[in-house]
Amino acid sequence: MPFSSKTKFSQAKLLPHLMKMGEFMRKGFEHYVQMKAADVELDPDMLGAFIEMQMDQWHPKLSGKHLMDGDTKSAGSRFLAGIIFNYISSSPPEAK
């Protein structure tokens, strides 16, 4: 079906993909915590590369159309890594 101004965009159809992105974000957060515990410093680009590797076999589609090419996966994984870093830096310090 060709795109037209009458094509409807269903937010509900995006929910499974957004949930999957949340899983990748969780994996990225857990990886960051593990690396921090091992005294390994990560920056957002390094964490983004880890998340992108986790996304390797994920090929989301919407109405039969592929949603992510390589560049989009790179940008999406870096976006998730940025959110993780912003969340971590805005969290209150842990009690000792």
C-alpha cells in the first residue's frame, strides 16, 4: 500500500517495539552496572555500541515494512545509552 495523506499511523502497533526497546535499555543499564562494579568506565558511545550489538538480530516491522536499518539502529542504541547516562547522573547517591 503506497503512502498517502490518508494513511493512518497506529500508535498501538508501536507498543511491542517500544517494549522491546525498553528491554534493550534494561540490558544496557545492567551492563553499565556490571562494568562499573568491575571498575570499568564506560562512556555513552561505548554503551551504545553494546546496546547495538544486543539489537543485532532485531528487525522490527510495522505493517510489513522494516523500521530499522543499520544507521537507525546505531542512532537508537546511542539514544538509549544517553537516556541511561542521564538517568544515572541524575540519581541520588547511594547510601553507604
